[in-house]
Amino acid sequence: MKKIVENTSKYLAMSKEENKEFLDNLYSLMKKLEADVVDYQSLKILSAPPLCPDCRSNHIIKNGLQNGMQNYRCKDCGRQFRVTTGTFVYRLQKKEKMLDYIRCMIAGKSLRACAKEVGISLPTSFAWRHKILAALQSFEDNINFFGVEMDELLMDYSEKGRIYKNAEELKRARKQKPKKVAVLAATDRAGNLLFKKFESKKLSSEQIEQFLKAKMPKDGVMCSSNKKAFKKVRRNVIKHKEIITSHRQKRGIYSLSTVKKKASEFTNWIYFKFRGVATKYLQNYIMWYVVMGKYLTGKTVSNTGRMLNLASSDRWAWYRYRELVNKTYVN
């Protein structure tokens, strides 16, 4: 295990600006120290008290070291675990290659190009990408709105990468799979952006209300298209509701120009850069797009440190990744 910082107390007490500078230089620092992503995960985990991966209890005690890594034991259920358990680096092989993999990913390289440059197989490249992206899901908790533009985005349902056992299974799947999947697009003029995939062909007013309750105060302002689901959103959920019936502004200030622009950029990014993605992985790519717009700068080296920090902040990424991998398609 390599120590990335000498004084952990000073690291934990960093101001916002100091932390930003630290992350911008993190990639260069780790390369200089020959540190890997597990070393950084061991540092990042100190930012919050450990939780049991089984029962989520915080009644945790230290339980010795193994290969220089801290072990813990849950006093409630007895589960023993490490600082990496459940994180995106849990059970990671070739950990020394992951930092440069993140750099390649941030640079916009394909799965195949990332694999070739770093020295891993194509299946490993795919797995690493989605372990990282699964860790970004918790970033959604940092996004809230007051005045929001909202619209419905219907994307093609995809089973990209699926291998059919026989022609009969292919024929059956074509009949049963939906043609579209609904995505709720939300943005504001402060730069906040969030897309949310739902397991339905169209948005319902209940799904929109669920989103608003989690992300907006009741006295916020919602601007939306005149689709039925938005019209049916109740006033006790959001008091100020502006329905835009044309491409023009309403009252000179309300419009959907920002959300429509972001939705167009996102669909182009999905369909042209990746040539479409499997629907079960769509929310992963949504959060990648959101993080790029909200958290990352234009510099690959700085962004590598920031992406590593984001991925290391989530303690349940590995479980989320396994759930996605094991998710079955329609039969």
C-alpha cells in the first residue's frame, strides 16, 4: 500500500478550493508515487464512517490489517469486510492499470482502444467501464433544482450485445421487447442537469411527481411541454407549473430551449459516439453525460483525478454493477 498523503487529518480538512487543486493534480501525484486506485480508495474511505455492506449498520470496529489494508467487523451481524468491499475496485485484478484506464476513458477512447493502450482484454475493458459508471449513480444525490425545464425523451429500446441461443428465441424477443424507453430530461439555467430512465414506454404523471418530490421544493417552478403526463402533475407537488405549447417563450422568460438542446446533444452522443447502448446500461451513460457537464473540466489529466474521486466516493458500486450484469432481457 502506498501513502498518497502524509497527513490524513490535513487532507480531510481541505477547503473546497484546496480539494479542487488536489484533484486536478491527483493523476500526476499518483503516477509519481506509483500509487494505484486501491491506494486512493483506502484514502477516500476515511471521508465517512465505515458501513456494513450487509446490514448497513455503522456499529463497526477495526479488525486488523491484511496486506496493509484495513479490515473491519460489524458488531451487529458479524460480517467482516475490507475498505474496498462493495466499491468499484472490489475484487479488482490488475489494479495498477486502472488509473490509466480512467485516463483513456476520459479522453473519449473506445473500449477497444482503451484495452489496447492499457494492456487488458476487451471484456475487461467493458467491465471496468461499467464498474466506474455504476459508481457515478450516487452523484445524482448532489443535483437539485428550483426552476426546472423538463421534457420527455423517448429512446430506442436496445439489447446491444445480447447473444441469442437460437432463431426461436430471437423471434420471441422481437415480438415482446418494447420499441421505446422513456427518459425524463431536466435542466435549469444554473447548469444543473439530470436525465432519469424509467422502465416504461412513456412517462406518467406519477413518475414525474416522484422526481419532483425528490429534486425540487414545492414552491419551485416547473416548465414543461404540453404532453399529458406533465399537465396532470398535481399542484400539491409543485405550485408553479408553466406549460409551454410552442417553441416560443412564455411571459418572456419561460421556455424549453435549454432542455431540448441538452436532450439533442445527449441523443447524438449515444447514437453517434457509441452507436447506441444496451437499455439496461442506459442510466450508466446518462450519469456519465451528467458528470461531464457538471463536474469535469476540459483537461484530461485533471478530469482523471476528478473521475477517480467520484468513483471512489460510492461504496455500493460493485453491487450495482453485478445487478446490471445479471439483469435479464425480455424473453
